[in-house]
Amino acid sequence: MAEQASAGGRRSREDFLQAAFALMADGRGVEAISIDALCRRLAVSKGSFYWHFKNREALVEALIESWAGHYQQSIHAALEAEAEGEPRRVLEALVGFWLDSDISAIDRAMRHWAYSDERVLRAVQQADGLLFEFLLPVLKKLGHGAKEARRRARLLMAVGIAEPEVTHLPKVGSDRQEVRWVMEHIVAAK
């Protein structure tokens, strides 16, 4: 998640959202998000924050809304573009993104937050639905029928969501090797 200034050196609304996600990924979840912390992270004044958001709650609402839609869709579009629509490369790009970005930490924070906030629960469910719908055509292009594609999409998502929670268990190989092995077995033709 880049934190570079938008054109003209000013920070955009999206810059603040990305910085808020990054604060969540740093380990304390939504509790880590304060106006002061955001402004320090982005090296801007509070006035810059208030240009885009009325208050912290407005930022939180925008964060929830972004997670449920735009944030996920932009990730999926970037993965498709990177892989040039080739299904196996799309899945490899997705796994690479899971491993190389802070998405797992953000996802974990969002899921934890969802236990105490119904709005966030709905956002997480919607984000999961978007990922599921993103995966289905990719798996179908690999030759799986509708029923099999659904099963494999669910399983791939379950592994992607759970893997960061079981890092304490022994592995045969590196994180990348383990996830690649799972992916190969999930997407493999019958």
C-alpha cells in the first residue's frame, strides 16, 4: 500500500483510507486508527484530514464501505491486469498478493472487528462474496464445472484466510512453497 502524496503534494481521501488500513495492519486493528496517527503517518496537518472527513466516525464509515467494495474490486482488477487475464497467472498473482502485501493483516483486523460491529460483519461478508465471485470464472476457465469451481473457490479462500492464523504450526517448506502447494492442489484438474 503506497503512501505517496497525490498529485500536487496533497493527500487524497484514498490516501487517508490506505493509511488507515495500514495502521490496522500494524497490529492493533481499528483501535490504532486515530486522526493524530493518520496525520503523522501521512505527514499532514489535521486540517488535511478534516478536508476529507467530518470526524473519525466518518473515516471509519468510509473504511468499512471501501473494504466492502472499492478496495476489493481494485485489488481484483490489478491482479487481472497483472496476469493479463490468464487464469493460472491470476491465481498465482492472488497468492503472491496474499503473501507479499499486508492484506492478510488487514483482513484479520477486519474479521476481528466484525465480531463487535454488525456494519463491519456485513462489509466482510460482502468482501468475501466479491472474492468468491472473482475466483469462480477463473476456476471455470481452468476447466472446472460450476459445482467444482464453487468448492475450490471456497477452499482456496479458507486457506488464504486461515493460513496467517496457523503460522505457529510446522511447515514442510517456506510460506510461498506451502501456499503454492495448496493452490496447485486446489486448482488442479480432476
